[in-house]
Amino acid sequence: MSPKLVAVTTIRQGSDENPVEKTRAEIFLDTAIACASLDIKLVAVFKDCSDPYLKKLEERSVLLLQQQTRGILGVVRREAMEASVERFNDAKYYLWLEPEKPTFPALAKNIISELDQVGAEFCF
């Protein structure tokens, strides 16, 4: 069955010594749980993540793709979105999701419900 909604993001675990990177990576685990509990497919292009951290993400049903491009954030975001569309080309909606926003998947689910009620269509 094809997913109606695919959430897309990038994640970099970085260093445990950097409190911002560490906190962001920890909160992303909550975001992944939120997506899984709402039956939202989550694709994450990653860089600088430890194997134990990646295992935790896989346990939360995150489709992990190692970052292939280099450069500014826009290039990496485009890579993530293109990879998501390629893997889930029959999804109706694609959502860019900031990794440290665990409450956003529930909001997105409500938005999708509203879009479906008014008959919105996604065009690429």
C-alpha cells in the first residue's frame, strides 16, 4: 500500500560534546516516534551519525539514506526530497520536516485531512 504522506528531512548527529547537535539528535528520535505512531513514512538523509544512533532510527521505522551530495543545505535538502519521491513516487503528499519538531507530524496529519476534504491535488 502506498503512503499518503511522506515526511522528508536531513539529520546530522554530530558530536556529543556539542550540546546543540546532541539535543537536536535526541529530539529527532521523538520526531521519528511521532511519525511512526501516525503511520507517516519518514525518510532521513544522514551524515555524521554513529551506528548505534542509526540503529535507533531504524527501530523507529526511519528510511535512512546516506548523504551523497556536498555543499550548502539547499543542495542536501533537494537530495532528500528527490530520494523520497523516487522511493515513494505514488505518495500523495511530501512534507519537509525539521528534525527537531516532534509535534509537527500530528499537525501535518490534520492538514492532510483538511486538504483531502477540499480535494486538493499535489502536482510535480
